[in-house]
Amino acid sequence: MLRTAFVVAALSFAVAPGWANSDSHDHDHDHSAVERTPSPEGASVYFISPTDGDTVSNPVTFRFGARGIGIAPAGANWPDTGHHHMLINVDPADLDLNADMPFDDTHLHFGGGQTETTLELPPGTHTFVLVMADDFHIPHDPPLISEVITVTVE
């Protein structure tokens, strides 16, 4: 029952305004006894657009994909699946790979299985990286992390 409620709650975030940055996610569950979900061999995540070094203007549409792993909504415990998280101006080396991804303006969640988003960004140069995570927003093992791209917003 609890897992079903979590799936319904996670899917409702996907359609609610501001869902990607919502802090109403359950960060209090104990992951200490849970092993990280194994990555399918050869799987990867990547940006389709924009590409590294691009100069863009607002609004900026990001498209992203995955190879060797299926896309599933948060809360769906299906084999060889996950969902994207996009980090903005965050070094992936700073992530705690044994905890669920933070929910804030620099850690965007796509728990509905989305592979595209449009953002208004401040002018300047920014870095972006994708991290695939499991049904509880915990990165896979080994982690599936895209190349970091740098984009300049005019």
C-alpha cells in the first residue's frame, strides 16, 4: 500500500506546476539497508540538445535520452529502468551516490519519465549534467552520468 501511494504521489508531481523543484518529496526514508540498483551493462545517458559549447537564448529547450536503459516514472520498480535528473551548475563529483537526489532549483527531477524540458535561465555560462536514478531517486550502480555540457545563455 505504501509503495502504491508513493507511485501516485510521484506521478502527481509530474503534472503539477513546479513539480520538478518540489520539496514535498519524501527525503526521510531510510536507504541504509537498500542496495543501489544495478545499471544495465553498457547503459548511458546523454543530451540530444543543446550540445556542449552552444550559445542559446531563452527559453532553452533541453532534450535528453538514454541508451541501454528504459525510462520509467519515479516509484515504478521495473527492471533496467530509471528516470533523468538534470544538475545545473553542480559538479557531479559532489553528489552522494548512496542517497536520493536533492530536490531544488539546481537538481531538476523528471520523475514522470520526461525526456525534454524548457527552462528560463539567467544570462551567462552554465554547466548541465544528467544523472539517471532509480524508482527512489537514487543513482544506479555504477552511476549513469552524462558528459557535462557548457552552454552560454544570451
